[in-house]
Amino acid sequence: MLAVGDPFPHFEVPACVNNEKTGFVKINDKTYEGKWVVYVFYPKDFTFICPTELVEFAKKHKEFADRGAALIAGSTDNEFSHQAWRKAHPDLRDLPFPMIAAQRLAFDLGIVHPEDNVCMRATFIVDPHGVIQWLTAYPFSVGRSVPETLRVLDALQSGEHCPCNWIKGKPTIKQ
């Protein structure tokens, strides 16, 4: 798995952006150039924990956007599977972020589970220069914390030294 400080890999992938016939676009590493990007990788479409995470990220979409951060979800499923899942799952129909087909990208990031051959439940925060500033990986059976992702984004964007459990607006550590 890549690490904090590594450049996020160059990529170009198909993505599902809505439920229409024309709901597919190409996204690459230049699409969000100059912006913070939060990549939310999940194991598979049509599963049980994954939609709970995507729904929570969707609920917080405006908070990420207010921080100048784009959200992108993805798995090793293709863009057509993503769209079929969006159409089939009522809570996913109006997701406000793209779902990428991340087969090659997942391997480049080092987040493909060696036995199950699907994405690990991983999150990357990438800065406007394309550098990984934070990443986490959870076991398949545990959903991630969207508030923690926002908290870390706030801490990274503060440019300060932030103590344990720091939240935006609280004092930072001065050296």
C-alpha cells in the first residue's frame, strides 16, 4: 500500500455519475487538479456495509465541498455495475459523487485484498498537489467513520500541529 507523502498514481478510469444512459464519464488524476480529493474505496457493489458508508459520505457531501474537497468512491467493479447498484438501491440513486471503476488504480495503490481480489475498505486524502496526506484501511466487516475523515481533512487543511481528538476551532499545538 502506498504511504503518506507518496504521490497519488496517475490514472484514467470510467466512472458512473448518474443513472441515465449517458451517466458515464472518464475521470483522471488531472480532473481534480489543484483540489483536495477524498477517495473512498470499498470492496464490492451489492453488499451490505458499503452502502451505509456511501450514504453517509453523501450526507456530508456539502461539508466536504465547503472545504474545497471532492469525493470519489470506487471499487474493482466496473462502471456498469456501479450504475446498476445505484438504480437498484434506493439510498444510492442520487449519490452526489462519481463512482469509479478502479481495477488498475486499486492495484497501483496496493489496496487489492490478496485473497478476495477486491478493494480493501480504504480512504485516501490527497492534497491539491497530488500527494497522499492520509490513508486508512479497515477490515471488510467494519465500516469507516465519515466524521473522522472530515476531522482529519480539517486538521490537514489547518497546516498546524493538531493534538489527539482535535476538532476544527480548538487550539492547536504551537512549537
